[in-house]
Amino acid sequence: MGKYKCVIFDCDGVLVDSEPVSIQVLVDIANEHGANIDLLYGMKHFKGSFFTACKSKIAALTEKELPDDLEDQYRQRSFEAFKKEMKPVEGIKHVLENLEEPFCVASSGPEDKIQLNLGLTGLLPHFEDKIFSCYSIQKWKPDPAVFLWAAETMGFKPEECVVIEDSLSGVRAAKQGGFDVFGFVAHDYNNELKSEATLTFDSMSKLLAML
């Protein structure tokens, strides 16, 4: 047993490699409204943000009123893309199969999206009844509420848990809640996590040893 009694995983970019897929959909939608941006721009500016924040950024880029059903369009199109392109993050299956501590997932996405993504990547059996969505409590990172809820439900105090995150808003949420947080920096394009996370790592193969 390591220092931590419970591990709380973020979902997108930590368990499932969904961010390039969902961000490409956002970029496509933005470009249909005249934004003229590419995936790298999307990864830098949309990564780790919930939909409303991305929509404001797209509105600023296009200087246009965006349709009210944009989120529905985005969810529909990203679900279709996920079914074709979703993969687990490299090395995560090995981590989950060998982790001795209890663990769960706490994500900004709607619960049906988390279930779909974990299902498509074969990870769902590891997370039955251990899925915590910001949508269920209507509070989003960097608010620490989702991590506090996850820890309490799992039966642990924040200082007994470690959060695994790949976005700045997630790292800040964990720290605000009193958690240690390991930043997964494989896609940290803006090099933001090193100065804020408790520790950082660039490959899932290193995680078990760190715990």
C-alpha cells in the first residue's frame, strides 16, 4: 500500500484518449461558423474546458451569434466520432488491472458520455457504480465539488486520495479541494501543469511506481 488510500481519475485524456476526437469536432463546428482554426489551436484553447466556455471562445473568434442548439449538435457529432475513433489511453489498462487501492472516475462530462467512452474502450467494468459527473451536481472544475463528492462517497478524506488529471482546471480543482494531484503531461501543449501539480508524469507506465 502506498501513501494514498484512493485514486480518483479524470476521464478525458487520462482514461480515454477522447480529447483529440472531441476537440476536432469543436474545431469543425467553429470553422463552419467562420473561425478558421486547426486542431492544434483547439488543443491549446479548448482542452479541459466545459462546453459553455468553448462556445464563448468560438463566438469571440467568429464574432457571430451561435445557434442555441450548438451543444446538442456537438454532443451528437462527438458521440458519432467517438464510436469510430475512441481508444483507451496507452498503458491505462495495465494500471487499472494492477492497482491495489480503490479507485473511481470524476469527470466534467455528462454521465452518459463517460459511460459510453469507458464502454467503447473496454474500461467500464473497472468503474461500475464509481462514476462521478459534474453534471450530476451542476458544479464544474475548477470547483473542487466533484472530487469532494467522489472522495466522500468512496469513504475517504481528500488528504487520503490522489487525483490524476491532465488539464489545468482539473489540477486547480483538486488542489482547492485539498487533494494531492498528479498531472499527466502527455498532451500538455502549453506546459501548464508542472508548476501547479504535486508531481507530473508523461507515461502511464510510470504511474503505479509513483503511487
